[in-house]
Amino acid sequence: MRDLHDGICGELDAAPTQVDLYRRNLQRVFVELLGTQANRTDTGSDLPAAARAELRRLLDLVKKSVDNAKDPVTRAHLEDLSARIDRALDPRGKGQG
């Protein structure tokens, strides 16, 4: 999971943060796939727990990166990622506790 994170979201650690179109698309797909896995209900795998942990880690990073966004498009992307991750972590919309 760490290798995927570093390869897909590495630029979120940079300041200023800038994410190009292709990377934005890749990051959105990564979040969607993690969300799908995090919300699986079968008990035969540790993948749901690993996906949920990665989503939480990514959410912390995204929230920290918003203020470092180099341009309005990157800022909007980071805010959108944050909303997508929130939905993935709480698909019923009841709040995270």
C-alpha cells in the first residue's frame, strides 16, 4: 500500500502542491478503488482494513495539502478528493464519529 501511495500521491507532500490532469485522474481512481475495497463486507481478507487505513492516511495528507495548492484547479481537486474520501469512509453519511 505504501508503494501505491508513494507512486500515486507523492506530489501531495510537496509545497507548493501542484497536480496535473493525468495525476488528478489517477488519484480519483485510486480513491474510488480504495473506497470500494474498504466497504466490502466479506471476512476473508485484510484488504478492507488496509484500504480504510490508507483512506484515512490520504485524507490527512489531502487536508494538509489544500493550503499549499499552487493553483485553483489543484485546490479544487484536493477539496474534491477530501469529499470523496469522506463519502468512502462513511457511505451512509452519518458522520465519522
